[in-house]
Amino acid sequence: MTALLILNYDVTDPQRLDAYRQAATPVLLGPDGGQLPAGTDQTVHLREGGRPPGGTHTAVLRFRDAEQARAVYESAR
């Protein structure tokens, strides 16, 4: 079953982020071919109990299953 990995983070230097994305996206998606179906520079408002507001950027990565998504998330890369 397809799994989504949703990353939310703050960006202070958009130009460096662009360079990082170009270098990091192939590594994050891994050799088994995850996909980056969505990304935004709009703030996401999280409603979960007591957490600080969401970061300035959000990316959604899609993987073939939860095991592949977990491996990427837990990777030291």
C-alpha cells in the first residue's frame, strides 16, 4: 500500500533551499524510486495539541509502502 511521508520545516534562506533540493531529492527518494508529488512554500497550520505553528515549507513524498518511507525517514543520509 502506498505511503506518504510529510515533511514540514522552516526555511530561512530560500536560495540555499533550492540548491539543497536539487542535491537531496534523489537521495531522499532513494534508489527504489519514491516520488515528490507535492511541495509548497505556504505555511501549514497544524492543529495538534500544544504544538508550535507549522513550518514555512511542506513537502509530501510518496513511496510504494510504509517500510520504504520509514527507511528513508530513519536513514542517516
